[in-house]
Amino acid sequence: MPTRASHLPHYVERTALQKLRDTPGLLAPHLMPAGPKTLSKMVEKTWIALPAGSLVRYCITPEGEAALKAKIPMPRNAQTPPADTLR
């Protein structure tokens, strides 16, 4: 399977972004399965941020919202054929 583009979140990143979209200001333990390394990478990608004055609570950024909404490309051979070709 080809490597996913870096601007598209993988499963663990998507899970954390979805949790933060629903409940901003979560502590790192509530973002599991994302661990410290994943969270630091997400901060580097500017998908999440630590608000001013907070050292432990994360929030999703507009870039994180965009990454979460980005369309995930499907391999050509995995696409379903048009309904009129199925018999």
C-alpha cells in the first residue's frame, strides 16, 4: 500500500482531531491512541495547538479542520464501478 501524503491524517491523527473537534481543550491522555510523539508531530503540522497559558490542553486549529475534511484519494482499482455496469 502506498504511503499516505503528509497533508492527510492517518487513523490515529484523525481520531485525535475528531475528539478535539467535538471537545476542544482535551488533555493528552484523552487523545489516546495518539501518544506524545504523534501529538508533537500534529503540533508541527499546525493541526493542533496548545492555547496561550495552557501547557497540557490541546485544541484543533483551522489547518486541523481542513486536514480532517480533506478527501482521501482511493486507488483506481479499489473504486466501485458505475452502477450501470453491474449486472
